[in-house]
Amino acid sequence: VTWFQCVFGLATGLTLTIVSKQHSSLETLPRFTADLSTAKKILPLSIIFIGMITFNNLALKYLGVAFYTVGRSLTTVFNMLLTYALLNQTTSLQAILSCCVITSGFLLGVNQEDQSSGTISYFGVGCGILASLFVALNAVFSKRLLPEVSNNPFLLNTYNNLNGCFLFIPCMFYFGDIDRVG
């Protein structure tokens, strides 16, 4: 499904580029020209995007939806940590305390889920934690790489979709989803 969304997003970006060239009233739309150098610069974001989708799907597969949301609560914590580590931006004491509360809630949720049903999937919990990490990385790398495309989110998304069209193919083979395309 996500591969098709990438293909459709890329096709939409290309269509808007063509239409904007033909109609002067739409010339304010960004024009996408596939540049291999720029695509390579956006590649780390695209790899993070693939990880984000993959771990989200695995977490949903191995956890109930209710516990999935508990696992995903760590995105805020990872956002704060990665913003500091990768972008050198500090945060307030209130935000740090809030992240401590979120982490405590996550740990309590894992403990309660394990005690109440006895069937918690620690693999699913790990995937949920990684999903949170990759969602936060996606936000930080989007911010970091935006200047590579003239601070244009449309172009960043289009390059991400271009890379995703190719990067998802090995994943589809690995997870056996290639038969479903077509």
C-alpha cells in the first residue's frame, strides 16, 4: 500500500510540474526536476521513512491497537532527545519533566499489559519503540534536509516519494508482499 502511495505521490508531483509549466496562473507551484545529486542528499530521510513505516506496521501486527498507542507515546521523548542531539536545540525543563511522565506511563503500560493478559509481545514492544524513534527521526531529518530543496516541503516530499518507490521494492520481496502488487 505504501509503495503505491509513493508512486501516486511522485506521479502527482510530476503532473503538477507539467501543468504549472503550461498554465502561467499556476507558475507559483514548485517545479520538480529529478536531480540525482539531490535525491542522494534526501536518501537518509527516505531510509528513515521506510523504517518508520516498517516498524509501525510490525508494531500493529504484534500489538493490540490500544497498546500500540502506548508504545508510540515515546515519539515525543525521542523528538526532544534527537532535536537536542542532532539539531543542537535545547528544550524547557517543563518539556523534560513531561517526557519523564510519558516514559513512566510507557513503562507502566508495558508492565500492566504483561500482568493483565500475560501475552505481551516484546518483539511488538520493540517495534513500537523503534517506530517512535523513526517517527522522531523523520521529523528531525525533514527539518535538517529542507534547505537541500530550497526549503520547499513539496519538493522534499516528492524526492522522498521518488526514493521510496525504489527502496520499498526490496522490502516487498522480503515480507512477501510483491504478489499483492498488480
